[in-house]
Amino acid sequence: LGAAVAAASVEAVPDGASVERIAWVPAFQEEERFTEFCALTDPAGNLESNSSSGHKEYQDRLRAIALRQEGKEKGEIATLLDRSTKFVERWWRKDAHEVPKPAGVHEYLKVEFWRDIEIIRGFGAGLGIYDEVLRNNEWVQPMANGQNFKSGGSFLKYDKEGRMRPQGNQVAKDGLLPGLMPNLDKLTQKLMSEQDIDDRVLKRPGLLWYPDGMSSAIPHRHECWTALMSFGAPRILTIDDHPVLLRDGDLIVFGTQRHGVPRMRDEGGSFDGYGGRISAVFFFMPHGQQAKGAEPWRAIYDGGGSAPSRKAQAMLQDAALGSRAAVAGLASGAKAAEVRHLVELGFAEAEAAAALKAAGFDFGRAADLLLGGCGPALLSVANEDSLSSAAGVGVHKIREQASQLYARLEQLQQRRRQHSAQAGASASASSGDAVPAAEDDASLALRLQREEEGLGACVGCDLYAAGAGADEDWEEMAILQQLQELESVQDTAGGGEALRKQFEQYEEMLEAEEAEEWDGRGDLMVREWRRARLQIEQQDPCTVYALGCGLLREQQLFELFSLHSIRVVYDLRANAETAPSKHLLPEALKVACKARGLVYRHIALGREGAYGILKHLREDEGRNALAELVWYARRKHAVFLGAQENWREDHRLAIASRLREAGHKVMHVLTDGSLEEHPADIQLPDFLSGEEQRLRLLEKQRQAG
């Protein structure tokens, strides 16, 4: 890709061809770069791209192995890779799992997701899709986040006062909804067919809007493949730091390459005066993942029978949507315009008319039915006289099947809760309520590791985690998909408000349960739907421990952790980098906690730039940090650290009061190992209540010199 971009910028441009000189600003930099582009020399086709020399080295090692397996000789492979025969000889007979990853190749990136870049120019040019998409969607501003390349976790980005930073672009609230944008719908069908996209990662493709040249997206990567269609003004997409200008209707497909959208403008123009651009983004899995990824979406089997449960097509047949003659009359009547729009999407006139009638003449819902493959089923019913009775039977069966699915879901979730309770009880039984202070570090580390791995838990629980639990996860995902289909069908069959509310209530419950699922990487609250459901007031009451570092020696600190079975440490000291002892510095504590199997995280709450602890706790960063702490405390013994030994003279007082106000219990760990419960009616002292005012005054004095 780099060579193609360089060649395009220096290649002789034909006489009369237009050349665009564009200024753009790479991420995290202020200095502009200028690059010339010409539509006649834009790079296209299949191009190799690597995020670093390490990625290039690793990919060539794996390619040498793959080419040998395809029957290529050593010399041929060396030529194809542009490498020496000595390089090929070193790697080509190894197994892929034996090949070490060079520096810069992150462990969490799966090699099966790597692929070259494909650029298809003019894939959907000249269709007016930018305007069509812009006017048919509600646009929202997401919050900015970045990725930790060691763990793969995502982290929110805050300003100095602890407020979340808005992202540089806007997103369509509901994603790409079929039926609202006919031109994009047709192009999407073409994309899915020509690129053979079967196993989508997201339920709906994403739509991103860059209103002007100031809008941007910082470089990032995904653990899947991406197909991106660009509409509107030409816009630079950086791929592994190489600028590729995507024009209206261009398509680019890539793997795990690092990519972003920089700020840009025309030479002589302004950033905010540059035209807008919309991206339609499809995340999907490579073919090798599709068999596994498609597993949850297979048909569910009813009861003990062998036939799959009826899908939307069969249910729509039961609804008896009308005779073919009536459908044909509709196609030429008052709804002829809607029928014509559906025909423009590529469907037969009779199917379009039948879908409109099935959807209560709702154009969007009719398009959903047709895009879901229900057209043949809609036409298969010829007797309109049976509509009302068949619809009633259909609704009854939908309700009956939904109830069965709900019951099975409840069984699966109850088993999961029982398994979690058994695992927790086993861990508690193996560790006891308290651990002698004399336990040495090696024994402590071994015990904590055994607890973390669940050793000592019942054999049944281990078997559940290893096998049955995974199988039930697949079944639960399949049930959720079936419920979504039933919801769509009940809409067309006239299921009524009661059934609709039943679906909505259960959907809310499932979303709340899904919000609880977190693997501990990055920030818990990085997703908006978690921020809406996991504030400390919304989580179940729990007990949180608090401890002041003071002048504690390392051994004393970890003895106190061990005494109270602490497994999670949230260091909330505002100025931890100025700790009186080296072992109390955040980096030292992180290493020491990891060696003992403890979770450790440092978040500087109450720092000067955020104007103190009370102000910081009201902002996004403070609320999100406490939400994470409570999330952990509901599962394991968790402690938050303060600077001073006496909690009444420390920021811990404000944090504990905030947690207590939200319904949680806070136990202060004293230096002798005893516990003191945080009182409910304590008054905040002046050093806390007046901290914001003092820090703002100090800031003004510094600015005034």
C-alpha cells in the first residue's frame, strides 16, 4: 500500500486531469502534511499493508509456511515474498504455532483475521447516498475511547476535569435500518453478495458521519474484517499511516490494519468549510470463522420433536395475508408509490404489495420482511377470507412459543446463577474468612492463584465451566435470536400491545444482564448502554473496603489485604506518584499485586486539575470509577486506597460517603486489622467542602502570575 500511495503521488498525471492538493493533520500531531491526489492515479485493487516492520516480518514467516503447504518450492517462495532463500529455509517447515511474534505484534490480535487491503473505486458512486443517509437518520455524538494494545481493552478519554471527551464524528442512532434508504439498501445487497459477507459481527451495520474537515477518528484497529463504503466529499482514510483518499462511492475492505480519519482541508480552504462524508461500516468474520460464528443462529428445535421451530416465513403463512388477486389490486391502487419503491429495491411487484399489506402499510417494516427473505412466504397464501382467524391462531402460537422460550431462558440463567454461587462458596470455603498474617508471599500467591482458577471447587462446577456452560451460552444466544424473529412476526400478525410490552420488558431485562458481562479489560463503562444501567445507584448493594496507605510497609499492606481476603485493589489517590515510599508508587503496587494474583488499577480521583474530590466525583470519570469498583465488590472483596492513614483526614471520607449515599456499605480497614463501618450521617469537613473553591482560586492566581 505504501508503495502504491507513493507511486500515485509522483506518477505523471495525464493532461487535463484534475489534481487535488490536500492538507491533513495526522493523529496526535499539530503540523499539517500536504499530499496530492488524482482520481486517475488513485491506488486500487489488492494491496499489502502492515502496521509495523514486526507485522511484516511475522506475516512473511507465516506466508512462507502457507506457500510451502500449497506446493511451492523454496526459490518460488523467496521470490513471492521478496525475501532471501535463507529466510524461507528458516521458517517454511515450521508449524504456525511455533513461529514467535516479533516486537510490535500484539498478543490479542488473531492472525486468522489478517488480510490484504482491497480498494474498489466507484462501487456506489453517483447514487446520492450521502444526502439520502443524512436526512433519514438521527445522529448522536458518542464518547471518545482508545485501546490498550497489550490487553486489547478499550478506555474512555477524559478532559482534565474528568468529563468524557466527545468523539470526532457522529453515529446513526439505530445503525443501518433497511427500508429507509433504498439506494443504500440495494448497494448493501450488492456488497454482501460480491464480498460474500455472511457472518456479520454487529446486528446492524454502522453509519458514521463526518460533518466537516474538523471531524476525525483516531487510529484504531478491530479484531475482525471491515468493509467500508464512503459517500459524500472525498476523505482521507489512513491505513497503517498511509493516506488513501476515498471518493464518493468507493469501497475498501481490510483486516486488522490500523486505520483512522484525520482532520483535513483543501489547500487554501478551512477545516470547518470542508464537505461532509458518511461511512457505512460492516464488521464481519473471515470464512474460517463463519462455521463457529453462525452456530447461535441455527433454528431451535421445539420440545422433544425433531423438526425445527417455524421461522418467520411459516408464521406469515399462518397469518393468511390475502389472495393473489387482492395483492395485485393493491399494487395498482392507492399504495402504488410504496410498491414502486420496494420494486426499486429489487423485489417483484407482487411480493412488494404483499409485504406492504402484511406490515400494515408500514414501508420500513415491509422492507424488513422482504430483506429478511419472507417474500415467497407472503405470496404462498391465497385465501384472504381466512386472514382474521389465521392471524388469531398465529398470534396465539407466537405467544405460546414465546412463553416456552422465556421459560427455557429462565432455566439457563438460573443454572448460571447457581453455578456462580457454588463457585463463590467453594472459593470462600477454601480460603476461609481470614488468613493468618504470618502467611509468606509465596504461599499467599499460590492460594490466591488457586482461588482465581477455581481449584478446590466442586467437580460439577468445573465440568459446567468447561463444557455445559459454553453449550448453554450458544443455546441462550439462539433463543434470543428466535425471540427477535417472533417479535417481528407478531408485529405483522397484529399481536397487540400486550405482547409488544412483553417483548419490551424482557428485552430490557436482557440488556441489563448483558451490561453486567465484562471481562475486566479496559473500562467497564466504555459503552453507553453500560453507563445507562450500571451507575452505583443502580447496582445491587454490596460491601466495599477502604484503606489508607499512610506509612505502611509493603508487608503490612499485603497482610491487611490477606486478612480481609482482598482480591481487587482500586488505588484512588490523587497524588500517588508522590508517595513517601517506593513500594507505594502505582507502578510498584501494580507489579506487587500482579505477583500475588490481585487486580490493581490506579485512577487519580480528586486531582488538582479536576478541582478536588467532590467535584471529581460528580464528573464522568469519578462516577465511572466508582461504578467499576462496585461492580468488582459485588463479586470479590474489593478495596479502594487513600493517601492518609486516618480516613477522616483523607479523600476516602468523601468517596465512602458517596458510596454510602448510593446504598453500599463501606468498611474502613484500620492499621491494626480491625474494621470500622462508615457512618451514614457524617458531615464533610471544611478541607473537603471548600477544596474546589481553593483550587480554582489557586489556578487564577497562577494564571495571573
